[in-house]
Amino acid sequence: MPLAGVLRPALLAAARSPKAERAITRVPATKSLVDRFVAGTSTPDAVAATRDVLSTGRFVTIDHLGEDVTDAQQATANVEHYLDLLDALSAISDAAAVTRPTEISLKLSALGQSLPRDGHKVALENARTLCTAAEAAGAWVTVDAEDHTTTDSTLSIVAELREDFPSLGTVLQAYLKRTEADCAELSWSRIRLCKGAYREPASVAHQGAAVDEAYVRCLRVLMNGTGYPMVATHDPAMIAAATRLALAAGRTTRDFEFQMLHGIRDAEQRTLVADNHRLRVYLPYGDQWYGYFMRRLAERPANLAFFLRAVAGSAGR
């Protein structure tokens, strides 16, 4: 098995390990790599980074980092963070645009979905509050996907919110075996398709090369639908497949968009924009960066190699 295939499960397990978090966050070299992926810790940091991205002709979706909240007060605090962000974004958002250049991304587990009592209801009402504020601010909202145990609850909440907010987007993860059917059911809407970034068992998720095959099948379904596909990938093969499938479905470059992570393949992002494609940057911020950071290391061996070199250099000083 390739080294990356061995490391990825270990890194994804570490992403949910408090012991690993304590060890890794204490390494001085960690911060330099985190700064590459995370746009600061505060709302002003996020707004400044947003202005920079928009100035290059790219769009942005902003994630206030945090997940797996089991305390109602923390869920409320996360809502307040987003409300502050949306208030700041209202000055630079374009409510008149058909495709809105600013967006927020929400993890429902950060809004209370995991609370032991009434979590589904709490997350629904918190998300409704943020959808209302986003509409007033001229920003879109997309609900992120998390591990497979949350999928039914997440899609149920999205369906209910779409009765009042039809532009609401959501994320589907191609590695889940259910996702092709979910794409068919939701191909009329705004869907961000990603490969998947959580550690999932083979009973529910494709593994290895089968993930790429599933991604292309799901892309085909979405491109042949009537909605707005958001192609979240850094993989050149998947970018080429999306372009080919969009053309075959009669779509122009205005009828879908690519999405990439802040700090990864910046030159390629700019090239896609220069080629008249829409490109949205996923821009995370906040101090709860550990889980996000570990998933980024797991996705690309080059990220891990960069981190390990930095750690080795730090240890040698």
C-alpha cells in the first residue's frame, strides 16, 4: 500500500484525538503551516482575506472553524460569530448578483446538531437565523457535510430550510455509497460535490481509486440536472472531467463553479479564472483550527511532508 494510503487513516483518526491535538498544537512549527490554510482568527482577519480574494476575480465561502459542539452556549457563540461576520460582509456583498460572490459555510455540528437533547431542532433554528441574516447581507449559505452519521439529519434540515431559502446550498461527499442517489434527488439545487474528508468505513464509503470513479459519476448526474453544481476539487483529472461533462450537458462556464481551499494551488485557481471559469475559495478562520488542519494534511502527502520538514527544522534549532 502507498505511504499516503497508510498515513491518511492515521491522520484522520488524529483529527478527533484530544491527545494528538495537545501534542501537535504545542509544536512551534505548526503555526507556520496553519497560517497557510487558515485566514486568521478574527472577523477582521476573515473580512480582509475576503477582500483580497474578491479583488482577484474569485468568489469566497467563509467557514468559522468549529465542530462537534456539545454545549448549547458554544453553539450560540458560534451563531454570534457568524452574525458578526455577516454584518461585516454586508458592506462588500452583492445582493443583486445572480451568483453571489460572498457566502458562508456552516457545519451543523457547530450549531448544536450534536447536542444530546434536541440537537436537530437547535441546529435547524440556529441555521435558520443565519440564513435570514445572510439573505439580508446579500450572501449565500452552504451547509457543509460531516461524517456519515450526520447525513440524514443534515439533509433533513437543508430540505426544511429550503422551503424559505431556496438558494441554500449543501455539500455531498462522493466517497459515500449513497451519494450518487442523493445527487439524483437534489440535482435541481446548489450542490457542492467533494470527494470526502472524514475517516469512513468501507461499509458506507468507497475506498481508494473507487472514490474518483464515484466522483465522476456524481458529477455527471449534477451536470445533467437543472441546479448549480459546485465542483470542489484540486485534482486536475476531476477538473478536466467537470469541464468535459459540463460541455456535454450544454452548460457554459457561468452555469457551474469550481471550488478550492485557501492556500492550496493558488496559481491554478487564478488560471481557471483567467480561462473564464468561476472559482470560489473556501476560506476558514478562527482558533478552532485543529480538526480542519489535520484533514488538510491527510488529503495531500505534500502538505504532510511540508509539515514534517518544518517540525524537523524547529527541533534542530
